Amino acid sequence: MADYYEIDFLGVETDKSGDAIPLRYELSGQTFIHVVDGGFPAEGERVVAHINEYYGKPRTIDHVICTHPDADHAGGLRAVLETFKVGTLWMNRPWIYADELLPRFAKFTNVDNLRRRLREVYPNLVALEEIALRLGINIQPAFQGTPIGVFVVMTPTRARFLDLIVESERTPESIDEVNQDPLTAFADAFAKTVKTAVAYLRSAWGEEVFPPGDTSAENAMSIVQYAKLCGDTLLLTADTGRYGLLDVVNYARHVGLILPGLSRVQVPHHGSRHNVSTETLDLILGPRHATQQELGSDTPYAVVSSAKADEAHPRRSVVRAFMHRGYRVFPTEGSSIHVKSSGAPARNWGKAIAMTYPEEQEDAR
């Protein structure tokens, strides 16, 4: 059989969406299976069932990747680890860097106490670690440049990951926060509590409106992976933000990725507005087309893991932005999306339906 790949974006149907992405590829007669995130804990058995049904009931999963600590990505991986023999579990664990981080936290002088606290605030990662240690599964960190099968990690860098642990709202106060002006600290805290109703603006083709500010520290920790398979360039973004996408751009030349231009790309964080911007999308996907293009089957496309029950995702402004650059956008929305190359095993699935261009988008609030 010729080389092929297939990536399944499973529909995670909750009111907050989630990522569960098993994938398989064959190179020179060898088959490899990865699982990138597993949705919420309840999704785990569904991921296992999918792999057994469509990937030939394998005994082994070569690589399991937990992109970041959130439950909608990490939870379902517990069942995967418990069911299959796993070659390597890739995840970045904050507490193993407690010695290095200790001077950056104001209220900790004992490394064991800081390590314990970091484990408390990232229970989803702790659960995976405990299973892996019990079953003898190899655990490895995944920072920029790390190869995972045919994929390579584009972000985060190790230094950026450590910064994000310190910046996170989940972790204890950092030295910088303790020294912050009290009025500024109050204003920042108040701003985070204000929730503004979304207003929609009718907008002409090409107009893009994104709010200021990047995504959360935990989302920004996301392991982003790139691969070139069967002539296609693939980017799995998880929940990374604007800074992470800039990391992808800056590191691209080191792995032979010519940007802009990706064949298949995952829309970050279920289509959230705080994860992309006009500037980052120009660098990753290319500039906006002057007029709306006819998008055929040979055009590049993006997949967004967004539940039908999640009314907040994907944001219209994000869908518009991808379409401005010539990408068709396919949401999971209660179903699963099968991305494949020619030569992939036949599957009796219905054809995915691309989104139509939204004439309105959210305002900048």
C-alpha cells in the first residue's frame, strides 16, 4: 500500500467543546498511530472505540500527546492509557521544574511545597502521570524541536513554558505580582470579572475585528505539532494563542516549512477570538484576498473542534478570517471530521459540510 495519513477530529459534544484527535499514517510499509488529546473524561471510551473500529484493533499506540492541562483535552486520555500499550506519553509537567521555578514565587521557600502546590492545580496531568507510572509508560516532555514520530513540536519553548507557569492565574503569586502597584492589580482583577454581552456587526468582505489580549496561560502552554505527509503540510494547534502562532512562524524555517501556506490546519481553541489575529493569520495562512474566492475541493482547509451545544464557538470573526485567506472551514458540530490523503483506507462516512461565510462578526469587546 502507498503511504497515506488519516486524522480524525472527533466531535466532543459538550457545551464547552473539546479536542479528541486520533490519527494514523503509513510510511514505507510501517503504520503508526498517535492520539492527540482525548476530550473530557467521559469521551475516553469513545476514543478507544473509534481506534478499535477504524484502526484495526491495534494493541499499541505509538504516541499519546496531552497538549495542555485542561480537562477538555486531557481527561479522555486516561482511558487510552489504560486500554492500549503506549509507546510514549508526551506532556509537559509543571512540577518537575519546581527547583528552577522556586525563586520566581513569592510565598514559597521550600521546593517540596511548591511542587505539591503545582500538582494540586494541575490534577488532569497528575492523573495521567499516575497511570503512566503504574503501567510503566515512558513519559517525555515536548518542547520546540522535539520529534514525535513524523511530527515536530513547534511551540512552546521550554523557557516560554516556565514563564507561563509563573503567569498562570492558577499558580501562586509570583514575585512580580507581589511587587505590582495595588491600584493596577485591582484594575486587572476587576477587568477579569466583567462579562460583556457580545454584539454583532454586519461587515464587508475582508473586515476583521479581534479583541486585545492573548489566550490564557494554560491554553498558551499547548503543544503545537507540524508534519509534512504525502505532500500535505499539517498543523495541529490545540488551544495555542497568538504568541504560540508567532513561535510557529519563527521556527518554521528550521523544519523546512515555508510560510504562509498550510494544506490542513486546526483552528486554535475551538475558534476563539483571543487565539488569532489579523497579523498572525497573515503570517501563517497568507494575506486576505481582495474579493471572495470560489473555494473548491482543491483549496486548503481548516477544521475546528466545536460542539453544536457550544454557542460561543467558533466565533464568526475567526471563521471569516480563515475564509478571507482562501480556507474552507469545517466544524465538527455534532459529527466527526475525517481528514485524509489519497490512499487512505476507504470509510463509509458522509461528506463534511463547510461553513458558509458569516456576513456579521462580533465587535471588539
